[in-house]
Amino acid sequence: MRLPFFYGWIIIAVTFVTMAIGVNARTAFSLFFPPIIDEFGWERGITAGAFSFGFVVSAVVSPLIGRLMDRLGPRGVMELGVALMAGGLLLAPLTTQPWHLYLTIGVLVGAGSICLGYSGQSLFLPNWFIRRRGLAIGLAFAGVGIGSVTLLPWAQWMIDHSGWRTACTAIGLLVLVVLAPINLLLRKQPEDLGLRPDGDAASSAASAKPVSNIVDPDWAGIDWTLRRALRTSRFWWLAIGYAGGLYIWYAVQVHQTRYLLDIGFSANVAVWALGAVSLLGIPGQILLGHVSDRVGREWIWSASCAGFAICFAALIALARYPTLPLVYLMVVSQGALGYGLTSIMGAVVVEIFQGKHYGSIFGTIMVAALAGGAAGPLVTGVLHDLWGNYTLAFAIGIGVSALSALAIWLAAPGKIRAVAGRLHRIPT
């Protein structure tokens, strides 16, 4: 059946819904956390450890998910993610011991989230678009922000009225009933349907030769396996850049609410700031993804890292000048700029290591990224405990922001494949 529009936009729509539900279904644990503590009286560290353990599980399974994507394609990976996440959420209400949470929320939901979240989607989305790759991925990932302002308030309402078990069960059913059928629409690449990226018409002998975006044909011509990629400096610069990107992301996200309360702001301001960041991330991801198609991925990664650096600087200044304008600066720089990282995460890697083994390569890089995501909150918290404040921790965050930006420039995806806005610079 011939559609009146490019099938790639169906892929984007499915991913939008999957991200809105899948990512926020895992985030909802922060809402379950207080009533679980109240019910069982467990220590906070032990209880919260179930969510942190999910990061460990995600890091372990990330390379495996990449290999599964290479072999089974997105339908197999996403349906596996749906089964794992739904299973974890539907079993979690049976919890009576801490290890039950570690098994359900940690292992099952954690493993499912790596399939349904940023990592899993980035394994195939870049195949569908070249000229509008940043815009398309930005639109797809904006679903996370929409889900955070719809799914999470709904979950909190259910917790308040029916308890955390009912809310957890309802979200598990939502994952199963909505995501299982729509992800059957996914395909790994447009060629599977006889299409071309961006919906371009198939070339013929009479048509003009399509413009190539390859800048370095020698590099692009290599059949990149994981073993070959590991022997290149570009792989390790990507690993450093991605680890730094998630370090700064979670260092701020986990600690900013507690920090604002510590320096005298009301709970309303602290909660508003966290929600506003998610809202600003929606247009930020879309706009910066689109701009990356014009100016290059390196510039947008740098702009996003600069956003986090400004955010850290504003947080440091807030300790001395606790004013609302600085809170606004922190929120805007983090949401509108910082969250732009996600719109180009898949694009950066595919433009360097494009090929049939891309999933394995990206999955392995995400191990470093997830390690950075786990280290950010931990290191920031430890430094606070040692120094009695966040100043040193936030200053280190500024340094990590700069290191992450530098690493992506050294990886130089633009020297392998040009974005649409830079095609005129390729020698003919």
C-alpha cells in the first residue's frame, strides 16, 4: 500500500509514543518511592538502590541490545523491551521484600528501559533520515517531555487515590496494551520497504546522481565491526564525550531539587524548576536537532554542553545570590540547551561508524555513557558530603561539560559525513 507521506514519519510517531510511555514509566519510580518507604519502613538507600541497580543492568545489557538490533531489527528489540518493562511493573505490586524491587524495578524495568529508551531508539532511527536526521530524532525524543507532563501527574493522582500498587499496575498495562501493538509497525531501515532515506525517490539512469554526504570515502568505505572500531581513537573520544554528557545530565537532575531546598527556596519553586526543565526540553530538542542538520553535530553538542556549564555556574552563584532570575537562567540553560544532547546522540555515532554492525558499536559506547550517568549523581553527592556544599561538585561539572564538548570535536563526525547544510563544502 502506497502512503501519501514518507513511512519514516510513522516510525517517528511510534517512537514518540514509545518514548513518552517507556521512559516515564521508569521515571515513575520516584513517585512510588515515598509510599513504599512509608509502607515498609525500609532504609532510603536500600530502597532507592533498586532504581540505581537498573543503571547497572542497563549498562550490562546495552551491548547485547545492540547485537540484537543488528540481528532482529527494532520490532524484536522493542517487543522484548515491552515484555520486560510490563512484566516488571506488573510484578512490582507483589513486593514484600527489598530484593523483590531489585528484581522487578531493577532487572526487568531497567533492562526494558534500555530497549524502549534513548539507546534502543538511536540504534535504528538514524537510518530513516539523512538530510533531516537531527530534526526527526528531536521530534521523536520530544515524546519524553510530553510524557513527563501527562503520564507522571496521572500516576501521582492514582497513587493519591488508590495507592502505589494500583498506579504501578496501571502503568504496566499501559506499556503492554499501547506499546506492544504499535511497535509492530517498526522497520529497521527504509530499504526494507523499498524506500530511501528522507523519502527520496529511487534513482534511475535518467535521473541526476544523488549528492553524497561522504567527506572521507576511505573511512566510510570500511566495514566497521566492533573490534575494528575499538582500535580507533574516534571510538574512545565518543565514549568520553557520551560519558561526560550523561554525567552532567544526571549530576544536575538528581541534585538540583534538594540543592534549591537547601539554599532556602520553597518546595513549590524547586518542583516547578524540575518540571520547567522538562517542558523546555521539548522545543529545545526539536530546534537544536533541526539546527544540527544545518551547522553540524559538533556545534550542537558544544551548545548543549555550554547549556549545562551555564546551569552549573548559575547553581554555584545561587548559593550566594538566591534570586529567581538565577533560577530562571539555570532552568533555561539546562532545558532549552542541555537537553539538546539527546537529539544528536544517535546521529553522531552513525555518521562515523555507519554499517551493519552499528548497533554493536553504539551499544558498547552506551556502556561508557551509562557509567557516566551513574557516576554523576554519586560523585556529586560524595563531594557534597566531604566538603559540606556543592561548589566543588558543580565546578567539576563545568569541567566535564568542556571535556565532553572537546571529545566530540576530536571524534569529528563532520569529517566523515557532512550534514545537509554542509554538503556544498564537499569537494566534487
